[in-house]
Amino acid sequence: MLFRRKNKTNNNNNKNGHKLLSRAERAKSLSDFFSMMEESKDFVSSDHKLKHMTVRISYLNPMVDPKSIRRDILPYLISCDATKLEDLVHYLPFVSITHTKDVEQIKEKLLKGFILIQKHKEDPDGLLLELTAQHGRQVTPPEVEFSVIGPKTAFVESLDTNIALIRKLLPIPNFKVKEMSVGKVTKTKVAVIYIDGIANRENVNTLTQRLKDIEYDNIIDSSFLVQMLSDNKHSPFPQLVDTERPDRVVSALIEGKVAFILDGSPFVIMGPTTIMEFFTAFDDYALVWYLASFFRLVRLGSVAFSVFATPLYVAVLTYHYQLIPQDLIGTLISSRMGVPFPPIIEALLMELTIEVLREAGVRLPTKVGQTIGIVGGIVIGTASVQANLTSNVLLILIAMAALASFTTPNYKMNNTVRLLRFPFLIAAGFFGMIGIAAVFAILVAHLLKLTSLGRPYIEPFYPLRLSDLKDAFVRLPYSQQGQRPLLQRPVDSGRVNTWRANFKYDIDE
Amino acid sequence: MEKLKRMAVALSSLLLLVGCEQPKVVDDIRIVQALGYDYYDESHILGTITTPIYAHTGGSGQVQATADTYSVVSHIGRTLNTLLESRSEFPLEIGKLLVILYGKDLAKGGLFPYIDVVNRNPDVGRTISLAVVDGRAETILNHKFTTDQLVSAYLNDLIQHNTKASFPKNNLHEFLYSYFGDGMDPFMPLLKLKQHHVEIEGIALFKGDNYVDYLPFEYAYPFKMMFESFNDGSYEVPINRNHYMSITNISSKVDYKVENASSNRPIIYINVKEKGFLRESSSTMQPKQNIKEIERIMERTLEREGNQILEMLKKLGVDPLRLGDKVRSYDRGWSEEKWRAIYPHVTVKLDVRTTLAQTGIIE
């Protein structure tokens, strides 16, 4: 409960000692605020003489579009006949112009890229026009959640663009966007989105409340928020799905999920979710159901392989030689001959090498990254076998485990899988198979306790909800997907009109 | 905080347990693959073990293992282990044991002490092969065979391959089942070294754990036919003095029925249904016309051989076919002593029905 307040009654206290903020918040009057802003060079505030009056225009230079000021404001102002500030509203080509005396609002809007028009500097009465410059990048194809088939659109850093991308796919009035801001310093805009009439109010309220209760100064990315509002903040398992695909968000919303978008983050967070959702990819829905199911099972199998391959190798070679098949025992023994370490050290050494390679590769430019891959894979691999530092059987297992871990479509889950094998490995080295079983028991116990926005995390399996198994290990055909997942407890549970779908027409002569 | 403390205590106590389990890293142990026991003199036995030695390959494929076989003489009643360990550079582990051989002379005096060693050891699998050697186990284990494999794997494959075909199923588990079970006696294959091959000479019959006699290999098929249902066995039907036909069976089903079970003269009916196809024929007979005749000859021969087996078993007083167990399932008041007494006089009626399904592709 470090970042989340329990009672949300006191909204503007400075008890936490935000000295930086206290000064800004003390600027109760507009002139205080102006004098504070004038210390910054990018703040522009100048008087303009019109036909019948003078106005003062103030704005933050880098935040607004200078072209628009010249094109959309100044010509109209200079040519207008207004004598009063409120009359200006009719001359300026803007749909929404806020006329306010509220200092707080002026402060907030000005800092977000609005321009302020006043009669003179001391007058608290002002017009606010939105002229925010669009600095963001263009909508690009997804990079993290790439799919072969399907739409190639990914979210960008702008909240409005992201909402537009979703709205385009959801042209219904029930699609609701609730906006608020988080972060004491960053004041980042965040929007909770859901479909009214499908999403359970309880989920919407849980998410909204948790977002409102966030007490932290720096919210840059949605991944920060995920850690703060997850049910279990110490779990290695991500409890909310992040995605950069609008189509995925839309399908989740239609299932009855709730999502939120953070301004400045190209990842939308959705919940409540289950562990299975982290192993599903868009392609699962684009292929025929049995193909999709097969590939999903391959993916799950490779995750299991990735976690258990090296621990099992270590356990079997250290304690349970009886388990090795007769024909394999020769290969294993001769490949381990002369290796100076016990299997556990050997395996840890190689696992860490792979992790180092991966860490090095992730943050390198693509071209250098390839070189690292070749250097790591071929040179270190072959050399360490030839130098007798490791057995080639283990090298194969490690490489395959590393490869298998990449099949996880979700990057966060991918990291979890990477980490999970180490406790297993260490337990295998100390206790053999019993150690693996014990760590597995701990893991299962942990998963049983996990929740996502208060809903069980391993839901279709525990609690067993047979109808939700239609999209878990296998993905059944669309004809079997007539009901929304029970996990979300949707208000409207049916996806299709079953009567109409099953209606049999008579043969018409 | 309290939770964390409890967790730390639990984890550290786990770590304290680490010292209790001895690691057995595969390349730091000697894996015993075959054991041999022989009679040495009245108070000593000769124990032989075979362990593979794998060469270091330096990361380039597998190099053929060589067998290291050595024997020690031990006083009866003492374990061989201490003596064997004293000649080995690594601890000996019998978890991957494949085969145990017993010399015939030793087997006559009772095998159980030498089976009990592996029976109690949870490391040893229950499907390992046991065999009696006509001669000395040590000779076979020390022999250089022309096969690629080590002698242990060679013997194990030899026995297991035959159990899949015409030889009745047997392994450590089956032996122990028959040994401890009521109304049954165990058996094992009897091996013999013939020049550069080992041959299954027949079925070694046991009374309790004492070897008594053996059934020649020719009788393995009729024995198996009465012992269990199986397929893929092959059998030769003598058409006349010089001509034989080889039949491979598709299925062989055996069914037991017992009448007058509680009386002193129970009648046991053994009904066997054979279904097979003709594989080879050395005769000039046209098989197509004579299928019925071949079937009849086969039925008659199998019945005759089966009855010979039954007579021999009754005379020896051993019951590897588990007839006593069959009777027991019909008789509430069954007792081992009573069965042993009436077994030689029991009436067994064997009925074999044969169908030849196919006579090959050259019709």
C-alpha cells in the first residue's frame, strides 16, 4: 500500500512533503502563477492591440502549434470588432472555447498546451483555446505483438489517437471513456474504457478507484501503473494484460473486460484476465480452430519445456540416473566426461550466459544484435563444449529452452518464464526431483491465490468453469463461442442470438 | 514481516537438509548392468558384474562403450558388494541393472537369497530379466560377442525380444509374483553359450526357488499358448516326417474353466483359440486346398505337445502354468497343501481350435 491511498477523501494534501508541488499549489492567484511561469524561457505572454481593445495572449511556446496561432487566431482577432472578452468567442474559429475565472483550471490547461486570452495580465477572466501541437509519431505496425495475419495497427503515445483507433472499431454509444489524471507531478491523463451494458460495473469501479487512489509523482508508462494497481504487487506473474493492438483491446472490451489507456504510453492495459490469456496470440483467432489450438498447445508445451528442461537435466544427472533410458545413458555420460563442474554449476553457468546474451541483445541496435547472437550462439557454444566446460547435451537443452521461451507472445510473461526456471534449477541441484516437485507446489499455491481485479487468475481450471475452457488450452470454433467468458461476469452474457443462429429454414420450393 | 520470517525459517531449514542426499552424478558412478552368480564351492559363491565404460568424446558424437567385467569369490551369506566395491574406482550403482544370470548349479540349491538383494532395492526396476545359465554365468559375461552392444544389453534384448514372440513372459516381477503367489511356481529362461551366440535352451522350471528341470525351447510355444494370450508367435507344424510349415499367429487366446473344484478330482479345461497365417512352407503340399487339413494337424500337434508338457509338469510337481491359482478361483476352501497333494492326479483337458486366416500373397 505504498502508492495507493486507502481513503480518498483528502485530495490536495501536502503531507508527503512534495516541496516542488507545494510552491506551485500555493500560487493561488493568477499573478503568482505568471511570475512563476515567467522564470521559464519557453513561456510567452504578450499584449496585442485589436480594433477596439487590447488582449494578452499567453501560452507555452513548445506545447502549442505556432502555425495555428498565426493562421487561426491572430487574423481573426485583429479583424474583429469585439469590445468585450466574451464577444471574442463569436469571432474565433473554435468549437469549444472555455471562458473561465477558475485559476486552477487556467493553470492546468495552460500547462497542457492551451492558450490563454485575457484582457490584461492581472485579469483573472480568460478564454482557453486548445492549440496543442501534435508531436507524436505516426501509427505504425505492431512491433512487440506482431502477427502475420490481421490488422497491422499499433497504438501510439497519444491518448486521443489511441481512443480514436478504438472508436473506429467500436461505433456504438455504449463505448464509454472515463478520463482522469494520475501522478502528482506528471499529471498524466488516463482514460478508463469499457462498454456499458457488457462490462460488469464492479470491474469498472475497481479499476477506476484503484487509478484514482494512486499516489505517486511520476507516471510515465502504463507498466508503472500495472505494478501499482495489481492485486499482488510482488508476484512475478503479470495480472493485467498489456497490448499494443487496438483489435485486441476491442475484442477484450466486447468480452466484457475493462481497459485503461495512459497518455504517452503505447500500451493499453486490460483486465480482469487469466494466465491463459498471456499465451494467446492474435493468430489464434485468425486460423481454423484446430490449427489455432495446435499452435497454442505447442506454445504451452514450449513454456513447460523452457521451465523444466534444464532443472530436469540437473536432477536426473545428479540424483536419478535410474531414469535415463538405456540408449541415452552412453550419450549423456560421454558428453559429460571431463566436465569439471557438477551438473548444477554447469547448468547455472550456461543459463546465465544465455541471459547475458539476451540482455545484451535486447538493447542493441538490430544489426549489432545479430552479431551478438552469432558470437554468443556459435562461438561461445562450440568453444565451451570443446574446452570441456559444458556437455553438448546440456548446450542443446539450454538453447532449445531459450528458443522455446520466445514463443510466449507477451513480453512480460516471457520475462516471468525466463525467471521461473532458476528456482527450479536450484531446487533440482539441491534436492533432485523432490526439489522440483516442491517448487512446483509452491508455484501452484501462489497461482491459486492470485487474482486479477479480484477475479481468479487461473480461472478456467480453478475454479473449474467448463464453459470457459472453450478458449483456454484449445480454441473451439466460433460456433462454440456463443457465450462471453464467465470470468468477466458480463452484464449481457450472450454474444449471439442463439435462437436466430440455430433457426432452421424450411425448404422452399 | 512475520510471514517473511516464517518463510525464511522454512527455507533455511530446507537448505540444512541438503547434506542428507548423496548426489550420484552419472559420470562419477559405475553403473552395473549385469550380475552373475555361480556356485564356487560348498561355502563360496562366485559373483560377476559387468559395467560399461564410456570414453570421453570431446563433444563429437558417441564412442562405443567397452565392458568391464570382473568376478569376486565370496562366502555364502555375505554380500558381494564390499568385495566388488574394493575393485572399483567409483561407487557401484545397480539402478540400471538389465539382467541377472544364475549358474545352474547354484540355482539347484535355491535362488531366493540372490534375488532378495534386488527385490529390496527400490533403485532396481521390476522389468529386469532373470535367467539360468546352463554352464557358468561368468563364462557368458566374460565372452566377447560379435554384437555391437555390451553383453548386458545383448542378453536383455535377447530375452525380451523372445518374450514378445514365442517365449512366455518373464521378468523379475513375474518371477516374484509366481514365487510368492499361492498355487504357482516361477520359471526363467535357460541360456546356453553356443560358440559366439547365446541361445535360449528352454524354460527353466522351479519348485519354490529351486531349479528342477527344463522344458526344451520347442515346447515354448505350446507352453506360452496355455500360459497367456498373445500374438506374433511362430510355430512349426510337422506335415510329415520331412516337411514343416511355419505358422505365425495373429492371435492366441486361452480360457480356463474348472469343474469339481472343491473335490479331490478337479477337472481343468484349457480352451485355446489360435488364429494364424502360413508364413513358410517346405512341403509340396498345395496349402490352399489343404487349409482344413493343416489346421487339423496343427490342432493335433499342439494338443499333443501341450499334454506332454502338462504330464511332465505334473510328474515334477511344479506348476508354472498357475493351474493351482485357477482352481483356487473356483474353490473357497482351497489350500496349498491340498493342492500339492492332488496336483499330480489332476485331470487337465486341453482343447485347441485353429483357424488359418491367410496363406500368403502367392495364391
